[in-house]
Amino acid sequence: MMLIDGLHSEENRVAIVAEGVLDYYEVENQRKKAFKGNIYKGKVVNVAPAIEAAFVEFWGGRHGFLPLNEDCAGALMDHLGTWNEGDKRPPLRSGTELLVQVTKEESSIKGAALTSYISIAGRYMVMMLGMKRYGISKKITGEKERERIRKHMEKLEYPENLGFIVRTVGAARPLKDLKADLQNLLKLWDRTVAGARQNKAPALLYEEQDIVIRTLRDNYSADVAEVMMNSEAAFRKAEAFFDVYYPKQKGKLKLYRQKRPLFARFNLEEQVDRVTARKVP
């Protein structure tokens, strides 16, 4: 069961429960802008060889930490669309413009962690810049199923500098679903590249989905018995997602209207307190 608590003004919470036990928990702060997963056109403001890192301004005066040992030359603006896997990235210098993605939110003492290994998650695939091949999630087991997916992937056409990995939820999906997801990812990437060429650094090029859609995209499968939420806004988002990907399973969406709080109804508050305590058993 998936539970989405969206009634609080300051935060949204998501829980996945298996037989009454909390299996997954995530909180999204409504008042603090989230950067993780976003793609930016950034500009190098300083290179520090001693710590093998570059500091990149990526948005609104914010600086992030980019390791120098990454070889993803495809992230450099001059190489977009022409980079080949295995190419070494030219040395970064102050003023260099490049694409970066946030992998870890900033804290009170550290800036955000950045990477030049750009990826965008779709429903059934993940697009990766510079990969130049396709792959299949290791969590998809069974040689027959892997071979079936492999044959589907061989029928699709890919740009030279992009690779795609079929996610776990892509198992058992027909070719038309994989093809539609691939085309959607390519459209997102085309808009990202167009924005990079049109805007000066720093600029936001791609924004990750909010917690409702992200949770459904990354965690929902036919094994989930119900998706229950207490917010009409979250319910409408979930309905739109299911209209596209699971129209025959919309009956699993439930709007919780009882007075008793959603997480308390399923005895989750105590479990949440335990996993967020200073000492975790």
C-alpha cells in the first residue's frame, strides 16, 4: 500500500507499507525549494585541484560541488550532441559553462553536490547522457524476460550520444510502451538542450517532478494494492498519472476523508518516529 499525506502546509509525506510495516518513507519540504534531480546550465566559478573539485554556480547565486574526476565530456556545452563515450573531458576553467545535475541537496554548511553524468528518469526507462547503448536493470531476473526486453530495445532507434536503461517497472511491458517512454524522454532532452543553447548560465533547464508523481513513477507497480491520499490536489495528480500509464488500475486510487489522520490510521507515526530518531534500532 502507498500512502500520500499532503494536508500539511509545510511538508508532504509518502510511505510505502508492506503488511503493516513501513518499507519506504520520504518527506518533501513545501517551503524549501528542492534542487535534487534538477538539471542546470551552470558556470564554473573556481577550480580547486587540491580537493579535486570545481565549484559551479548553478542557480540564484547558489554554488555546487562538482568532482573533477568525472569524464562526462558530453556535459560541456561545446560537446552537446557530438561527444563519444570514452572521450576525456577537457580541463575545467573559471568561466566554463556546462550542464550539471544536482545529486544531493545543499545543507547549512555545504553546497549542493553536482554531477555531469546527466540522467532523466521516465516511467519505464532512464535516459543517460553519453552512455551510447541500452541496458536492462539487474533487478529484472529471468533470462527469457531479459531476452524479450533486449529484442524490443533492438527495434528502437537511439541518438548517438544517449543511452537508455530499462527500469524494473519496465518488465513485461510491450514494445509500444517502451517506445512511447523513449520518445517522451527524447522530447524532454530536446527541450533541455534547446534551453541550454538559448539561456545564459546559470539557468534551470529541467525540473524534477514533485513527490507525488516521483513516488508513483519510481515505486508504483501492479503489486501495490492501493494508493491512498488525503489531499484532493494529490489525488488529481495521481489520476492524471494513471490516465497515461495505468488507466485500467485507477480503481486503486483512494481519497481518504476520515477525521483520523492518515498515517495514524495505519499506525505509522510510531514507526516514523523510530526511523527518524537519533538512535535507530
